[in-house]
Amino acid sequence: MAEELAGILIVDDEESVRRLLNRRLTDEGYQCHEASNARQALDALRRKNIGLVMLDIKMPEKSGIELLPEIKSGYPDISVIMITATADMRTAIQCLKQGAYDYLMKPFELDEITISAARALDKRRLELENKDYQQHLEEKVAAQANKIRASFLNAITALVYALEAKDAYTSGHSQRVADLSAAIARELNLPHGQIDKLRLAGLLHDIGKIGVQESVLNKPGRLTEAEFGLVKLHPEIGEHILSPIVDSADILEAVRNHHEHFNGQGYPDGLQKDKIPLGARILAISDAYEAMTSERPYRKSMSANAARHEIERHKGSQFDPEIAAIFTRIEESRIPTSKTKARKSPPKS
């Protein structure tokens, strides 16, 4: 059967040969186009839908052997059949190695021409169908993987909200940290993709507290050293929870290292300065500011100005000084705040 969409381009400097092939292949139902040299052939390939090129080897200016690699490089899905009046096995082998489908001798057996053209186009059709199948299969697999990943992330986000819903003092904490981190990232002119990752890291940064005993999290008084040691595990627990479903190292590092200090006195890895991932350095400021401006049962919330002063006072020790300076320049009206009112039995932050 003839190829319904893609035509055949006949490239030969002899008009009589082009007409002969055109007439026979047209009778077989193919749409044919002609070119007398390499320049015309390349122009036709740019303008027309070609599935097969019948290419003469010996032509003036540029030979078919020279044109063949250009066609296969620029149009890898097009089949090429070489035609020649010279029987040269080495030339035939060279053409086949460069991607030609077949090699036919003049004078033609016209039945042989039509059979070879049909087979070349059928092979091309099967290759395109297989490529299309593989592409759609990969897209379906990727879409399904993204759907599964999104479901897990939605479930984990729901756990974050459930964790915060247990206490009004922490309700909305993660969302505000996420929003504030995104605001700082915009001031740093970070790419949109990086800002989106940081926002997600902010939303999930405390997920590891699910693995900390509720009696410790909800203790109204000061934690003992042993209890605080348990709380300090939450960044590592969070990374462990997220690692099977989050394939972004930026998000995982930000969650793990958001309690590192610029001077190396933080946890869990004791990183310092630029060894701390950028996202974690941003989260550290957002998390601290949000905690300071939120009311706790053991203290009143700080004012925005007082919290800014604390961030400024600890830059270079706890916080990255450059990010702290950028944070303090953000207008107060653009910073998310807690509207939560106090109640009894709050957890320690």
C-alpha cells in the first residue's frame, strides 16, 4: 500500500530518469516530487512532507554520497534509496553504513523499484509508530508517576495540617514559613522553579515532628536536655519520610538543614556558612521569625520590629548575614503573620 501522507522525492540530474520513476510510482498511488540537484533536494525537504528519497549517487556539484549524510542528519526519519549506474560494492556498503535503506542499479527493473519503495516506506511507518508508542508510553508512565507522587505529597501535607491542628499555637505555621521563604527567595531573584521548591520545603519542613513523641511536643514547660535531643531529630526524620517520594535534592536538603546555624553550632550536621544549602539558610530565618511572632503559652509573641531586631542581632552567628539583611528590607505588610489566639497546652516550637 502507498504511504498516505509522506511523498517520495526523486533526486537525479537526468530528467528522463526522474520522469520514468515519477510515472511508475505515481501509478502505484504515491505522491512524487522531483529535484535535479542537491540544492533543489534540500529545498524540497524543507518545504514538503517527504517520507522517501530516491537519490542518484553521481550528480554535478554535490554527489548523492555527499548529500546522504546531510539528509540522515537533518531528517533522520526519512528513508533513502540510492540509485546508480555503477556497480561498486564498496560504494554500496558505504551508503548502507551511512543510513541508506537500499541500493539499486540502473537500468531499473521497475517492479524492483516499487517493491523497494514500498518496503522502505513500510519500515519507516513501523519505526515512526514504534517511536510514537514509546513516546506516549513514557509520557503515560511519567504522568502516572507524577500522579502517585502528588498523591503522596498531598497525604503528607494533610499530615502537616493535622499535626498543626492539634494546637492553635502552631496552626498555619508551616504555611506562613512557606510564604515567607518564597518572599525572601523573590527578593534574592531566584528562578521560579527554585522558589516553588522552597515553598514546598517550607510547607513540609516540620513533617519530621510526626516522629517525635507527642508528650514531648506538647510539654508546656521547658524541655529537658534529653527531650530537646528528641526534638532535634525531626529534621532527619523529615528527610527520611520525604526521600522516597521527593526527588528534589534542594527540598530534601532544606528540610534536613533548616536548623543549621551560620556559625556551625546548629543541627543535625553542624554545617556552617555556604556549606549550608541556600534553601535551608532561607528557611532558618523564616522559621525563626514566624516562631518569634507567634504567641506561646510560656511567652507573649514578639512584635514584628522586635523579631526583626533579633534576626539582625544574630546575623553572622545563627543566620546568614546577607539573607538576614535582605529579609529585614522586606516590607512588614508583605510578611505573613499569625492571627492565632493563645490557648492552653501548646507544644514547644
